[in-house]
Amino acid sequence: GGAIGVLAVFLRIWPLVVVACFLCGLSQGLGQFYRFAAVEVCLPRRKPVAITLVLTGGVLAAFVGPQLAELTTHLVSSRPYLGCFAAVAALGILNALAASAVIYPQKASNTEDMQPAPDSGARQPHMNPLLDQPAHVVETGINAKPKKAPLTTPLLTLMLRPRCLTAIALATVAHTSMSLLMVPLAIAMNEKGFSAELTTLTFELHFASMFAPGVFTGKLISRIGPIRAAAVGALAFAAAVITLALDSRFPNFIIGMALCGLGWNLLFSSGSVMLTSCYAPSDATRVQGANDFAIFFVAGSGSGVIGLVYARVGWTLVVQIAGAIMLCLAALLIPLYAKLRNKPAL
């Protein structure tokens, strides 16, 4: 995307700029799977910490990204934004190099999964040394039958399981509610008479609150479990809504959006951690893909609608809508907490 963007800006081909931006957006979407990839290279008990630490990387992006954009926008005076796309391409190469250095554990084959452990006392089947599979299942000649693909659970069945549905709901509500407040924030603060510097400061603290707590929230989720951690996140988000609804002064904006970021971190992280316990390894990519599709489709649609709501009614109703969504989430979490309160934490 970055390389095509450089070419598009240099040649002044607008449709090619659109293609470049699409590819850059696609890379960002695929980057969301890093939090799940981290789970594959850590101990099971470290899953919450792995996921939240990956999200913490957003702190660097929140502060370095805008500064890098400002430095590279007019790097080539005759071709504005060419430097931006060049920086994106360079970062993409560094990202690919870092990702390629990760060593993933080898997954056991289906045949190995069906064999008893050596110390179980069960008799081991005779293995064919050439095909590395039990000799009694190797057939040749006219009676040979093609191996059947392992059965997989239909995606809809997986998605509708209560725990999986809850995990998706947590992350989706978190991202949608946060987006509803963040999208019109700059316009709302401008209409209230705040300078661009104060608006930028509010955004920076909001982004820091979204990602920086990941250093601690992983341990919190490990200690009290994802449902309880999500409840804490919902309370933080409720506090954000109340703070923003009380007044339109600068402290209300900056404190409210910081609490909004904290609530997002807890809810989104809890949903992601819970999702990793909802599928078999063979179903991982399908469930993870469906999860992220649901999150960003709903959040993107909500962002478009909230722009119309803000234009017609204003900031107050936007905050009230975000609060109503949190009430719906609380209605989901309360019965779940009642079921899990006597069970050990994750």
C-alpha cells in the first residue's frame, strides 16, 4: 500500500491513491490478528497478558504516528504526502521483518492427536516409517480410499455458543461505544470554543488511556477473570458517560474521554481473552475472523450513523446513546457474573 501510494502521488493518479489507501487499511485489519497470534507463542496462563501487551503497542502509534505524519507530509515539497506513503512502506517492511522472526510452535497432526500418550500404558500402533502414520490405516491399490478431511463445526454454531457470543458482544460493544464518542469529539470541542491544541491533548490522553493500561489489565484479567474485568470496564465507561453528560467544560471532556479509553481497554481485552477459550485450534482463524468482522462492521456502521445524529441533535444525545449501549451491556454481564462468581478466576 505504501509503495503504491508513493507511485500514485508521484504520477498524480487519484484512483491509484484509493487503491493504496485500501491496501493500507487492509494491512491494519490484518494487524488486529496479532493479539491472537501472541496467544499461540505463550503459555496458556499467560494469554491475558500476551493479548493486552500487544494492544499496549498502540501507545507508541498514538504518539509517534501523528508526529511522523507531520514530519513527512511535506518531505517532498513538489509532491505532498509522498513522504507519508514512503514512511508507511518503510514501517510495513520493518513490521514484516519483525513478524517473520517469530517462531511458532509446531502443531501436532491429526494422527498424532489420536494416539495415546507414551506413558498412558496403552499399546502404540505400528507406524509406517515412510508415511509417518499407523500402518493399519495405509491402503494401496484398487481398495485405496481418499482420506476424509477432519470434520469442522459450522461457524454459525460456534458463534452462537453463549460464551463465544458473549466474547464477541463485549469487544463489539466496547469498540462501538468508544467510536460513537470519539468520532464527533473534535467537532464537539470546536463548537464549544476549545482550541485545536486542547482538542489534540484530549485525543492523546484518550489514546493513551486506551492502550497504556494494557501493561496492567492482563494481570487483572488473569486474577479476576474476563467477566469481572469486563464489569470493571463497563463501570469505567459509565463514569465516562456521566462525566461527559454533566457539563461541556474542558475537564469534563478530557477526564470523560480518558475514562472512555480505560473502559475500552478492559472490555475489548476481556472479550478477546474470552474468545480464545471458545474454539478448537482448527477453528481459530474462522472464529477470529468472524469476531473482528462483527466488531468493525458494527462499529463502522455506528460511526456513520452517529455523524447524522450529531448533525441533527448534537453532542448530548450522542453521549446518551453511548450510555444506553452500556446499560444493555450491563444487562448481559449481571446474570453472567452471578453464574461465575463462585467459580475460580481464569
